[in-house]
Amino acid sequence: MIHVLLLIACAVAIYFSCEWFVNAVEWLGERLNVGKMAVGTILAAFGTALPESVVTLVAVTTGGTEEAKNIGVGAAMGGPLALATVAYGVSGVVLLLHRRKRRAAVTVTASGTVEVDPPGDSAQALGTARDMARLAKDQKWFLPIFIVKVGLGLVAFAFKPVLGLLFFAAYAVYFWREIRGGHDEDDELELEPLKFQPKAASPATWAVIAQTLATLVVIFFASRLFVTQLEIIGPLIGLSASVTALLLSPIATELPETMNAIIWIRQGKTKLALANISGAMMIQATVPSGLGLLFTSWKFDGALLWSGLVTMAAIVYLLATMRAHKLTPLRLGVAAGFYLVFALGLIPILT
């Protein structure tokens, strides 16, 4: 019972820490003068993906056995899978609920015309064609990198570890592109008062940095404790350690990104929410992979290969709907179904 209570307490702590984190990171983006999308794809994504990258680093560099090091390989594969399926799927469901609440909302335009949200609002695409092209660009970056990542897990050759450096280079290029991407016409964020200085119209830079770092510390330790409780509860309810590691742990480690997305959607900042997920996916596809290639044999078994195939299928689905400008909340929610496919496919692999 104590483990369940700790699990719930950690989830609550992560949610409220993420609420303070997104508040701080928006101000941090304003201080650094980066575009709105870069706030999601770089600043927020880097902060929330850091714990998982540290876990991979510790596992692959300090693991005493090959099995212990493979925990890091599993984390490097499980992170993108959870983000591409569960995180996007949950975002779609939250968006669907959010739009249904607005369906009967009455608004007054600048000309004084009264408008009512149309009944089909929940079936409308998420943003303009330009927005969809912007989101699709991230997926087009992710997919080829991830295909190479999976392909390297199926072959063995002498200089394979050196290729890990290429993954770091790929993220460096992505990082530079995002930071230098400029500002869109609608790039201005509506900033809420900083939680640390709620009465200040323009908070001090030290307060912005302090709130960002403090919330990251809470997110890190709460996430670690959440995963620990999950690993204890799994066997207690009849799940093997391998099933717990492949099915539940990735969802737990990507909980901060999912929480960030939910918070931003509730605030009406959908583009930021989706950018946070896609940015975290780019980190998960490159940094942990580079570490895994440098310090392990990076050899995939059936379960890891299956996770890679499902991740690629989910991204192809999302990319197709984005490029066709048909990504609606419902279609985004369907992405979670790929995780169910993954779970069902694990049954014959692990038995």
C-alpha cells in the first residue's frame, strides 16, 4: 500500500513541478530571446529529457555486466517509443476534451460579431498548414536518425562505437537550427507572472534561473522515485521484471514531458506542447543512443527490435497526417494505440 501511495505522491509532485517548470522556462526563453517553438523543442525538452539521459549514462558507464549496461540500451529505445505513442496520444485526448469544453463557448470579435464554436471543432486540424509543416519537419529529422539507430542494433563491426559521435553531432545540428530558426509572426508568448516573483511584471533573471533549476531537481528525484515504486509494484501484481522495464518504466520516465504537454494544452499553447514532445524525441534519439553506441555492444534482441519497429510505424502515421494537414485531436489520440500494439506484440516475444 505504501508503494501505491508513494507512486501517487510522486505523480502529483511531478505535475505541480512541471507547472512551475513551464512557467519558468517560458521566461527563460524570453530572457534568451529564442523563438516560441525553441522554448518547447530545446529548453523544455532538454530539461525534462535530462534525467533519462543521465540514467542511460550511468547504466552504460558503470554497469558491471553486459546485462546491467543493456538497461541503458532499453532506456534509449523505450523513451522515443513512449513519447511517439503515449505522450502524443495523451495530448490528443486532452486536446479533444479541451475542445469539447470550448464547443459551446461564445466569443465576441473585434467587430462586435458574436461567434459560437462550431460543432465540428474537435475534428478540425491542429493549426494551419504552416504549423503542420513545422511539426512534420521535426518528425522528418527524427525518423531517419531513428532508422539508423535501429539498423546499427542489428549489425556488428569494429568501428561501430565511433558512430556514437555522429548522433551527438546530429543533435548539435538540430539544436543550432532550432535556436537560429528565428521568430514567427505569432511567436510572442503570453507570459504569466513568475511563480517565484508573482507580483513582478518583469521578474529578475536570477529568479527565473532559480525556479528553472529548483523545479528540475524536484522533477528528477520525483521521477526516479516514481520509477522505483513502479519496479516494485510490477512484480507484486504479477508482472515480470522484463515486462515492467519494457512496458511501464518508459511511460514513467517520460512522465515529465507528458505533464508539460497537458499543462500547455490547458493554457491554450498547443504548439508548445507538441514541440516539447518532438524536441524530447530528438534528444532521446541521439544523446542516449550515442552513449549506448560508445559504451555497449548496441546489439538488439527481439523485444528491442519490436519497440523500434512500432516507434517507426507511429512516426510514419503521424508524419503522414501532418503532411496531409489532417492531424486532429482524435487522430493524435490514436497514436496511443501503437503502444497497445507494442504491448500485445511483446507477449509472444517474452513467453
